[in-house]
Amino acid sequence: MELSTLTRHFVSHFQKKPQFLARAPGRVNIIGEHTDYNGGCVLPCAIDREIYMLGALRSDRVIRAHALDFDQSTSFSVDDPDRARTAPWSNYLRGVFQQLSMRGIQVPGLDLLIHGTIPPGAGLSSSAALEVATAELAKLASNVKLDPLEVARLCQQAESEFVGVQCGIMDQFASVFGVRNRALFLNCSNLECRTVELPRQTRILICDSGVRRSLDQSSYNQRHLECNQALDLIRSEMPELQNLCELIPTQLQDFRPLLPDPLYQRVRHVITENQRVIDSVQSLKNGDAASFGRLLFASHESLRNDFEVSCADLDLLVDLAARLDGTLGARMTGGGFRGCTINLVEEQQMEQFSARMKEGYQKHAGRQLPVHACVPWDGVTSRRL
């Protein structure tokens, strides 16, 4: 939607002109699922699907927010945001304002209009993009300087502490630090990051199963708990261990007697997935797209069997993609339990891939399949209007 159109919506709803604009991208995680909160490596990229937020100052201490896509409004005190039941999307905003207040940042009252091009609940981090856009606009309206890494940290804390999803920092980091046409190789234990070039003559295609989930109502937090339980057990023999991803695959069998099922399987996924990220970056450095693609398939198998966060719809999409010419790799992406698959496809096979996937999904699942060609994109930006 053009800025002029969004501005007209803002004026129509609030009877005044917007003063600030922020945009923050969603992300797709290419490989490295459930490793971030275990101190491991991930390989996400920001994508050209975004949250746009327009804002204008108010004379009181109230935030009024209107979600254009839901045609729903909400309001709350900037000083003491309470948890919303009737507008759950606003909890991501509320959590950010709470974190800003906890840091002593005096945010003024604001009128906010929100529009997004990220499918909500699809595993493409619409929530992180909403958080980051909120923080960036609030920072601009408050006329304060906030380090980009601190923006990512406070947004992650907003989702973890206010919304209740025990997520790592990957999603918010990617939305803040995304680089066009590059992936981010991020070590979540120390937040060291470098950019990585994806294979040439390939495209990222996102297949949206259309089956939605809400992470705070799913088993996501249960997986986080299981990882912590496993870490505590391993620490009985390795007290110096800080996180699971300090282990390497060859150490797995050493701890088999300590770990009951399913904790052993959870650890096996985390450790092998972390290694797959490292191997993926090496494959990309070597220009070995085929090896990189095989690692994507292996990631999905591990997420399905060991971490048990896939579902029949996602498995179907990966199986369909594996049968098509031009598919280098495919796997579920995001926290799991529903959502999307990421597919690395030869550029010349894009149209055929999309058509065949839609046909196969309609035949076997009885539903239409949106397929999105995504480009690695720049991180958050904001400006005065």
C-alpha cells in the first residue's frame, strides 16, 4: 500500500496528519530452528514483507492504535500498559512500551496506524516486525537515541516477558539488522554476526500452508522448557556448560544415560541443527548449493522427528517440493506447529515450482496454497514526515 494511501487512512481515522513513519521487515529463517534460545547459530534473513506504522503525537499519555488489516482499534496508558484480551495483536505494542518505560524512556502519547504485508501466524515473524516498528517509531517520537542492538533486545524481552513467548533474539535481530540480498549468520550466544551470500540463480519461495497457530498458545514454550530440563541434567556432569549448543554431535552418546525420552531427542535436534547451520555457511562459502539444499531437508527431518514441531501440512509441502525439478532444499520455517515452508529453488524453475506446488496442495490438502517469492531485505527504518 502506498504511503499516500496509508496517510489518507490515518487522517480519516484520527482527523490529523501523521508525523512519523516506521517500517520493519519480517524474516524467514533459512536454517537454524530452535537453536537461538539454546545459544546456538542461526541463518535468517529479513524479507520484503513488512509492517508499516504511521504515528502522530497526542497531548495526553494515551496510545491509540488502529490495525488497518483487522479494522480493530485499541487504547492504553503509555505509562502502565495492561494486557489486552480483545485485541491480542496490541500486546506486542504494549510490551514494547512497557520495556521502554522500564528503561526510563518517556514516550509521549501517540496515535498509531498499522498495516502489514506479512501473513500473521505464518512463522514469518510478523510479531517481531510489529515490535521493532513500534520501538523505532517510539524512539523517533521521543527524540532519544537507542542502540540498534538494544532495540532488538528490548523487543525480544517484550515478547518474552509481556506476551509470554519464551523466544530467543533471532527474529528481532533480523528485523533490525537485515541486509538486502544477504543472509545473517548469527551466533546467539555472543551476538556476533556476519552476512552471507545465498546461491546465485536461486530464489527463496515461501509456501504458506494456511494453517495458523499462536506461539503463546502452542507447545513452543514446552520445547523451551524441555531444553532447559535437559541442560540442567547435563550440567550435573558438566557444571561449566552455559547452553546446549556448546556441545557437538560427537558428545551426544556421552549423555544418553542422563537424558530420558523425549529430552534426548530434543537435545539431538538442537546440537545437530546447530552443526547444520555451521555446515550450511561453509557450503555457501564453497558455492555448493546442492550440499546446502541437502542440509535444509535434513533440518526438516530433525524438526519433524526429534523436535516434533512439524505437522502433516508442513510435511506434505516438503514432500511435494522434494519431488520437483529445481528444488535444492525445503523445510518448515519458524517456531513450528503450523505456518510455512522455505524452499530454495532454481530461478528458472520458479514458475513451474509454484504451479505444481499449488496443484499438489489443492489435491492432497484440499486448500489453496499461497506461494511468495521473497527477497532478503533491509532492516528497520524510520523517518519524520
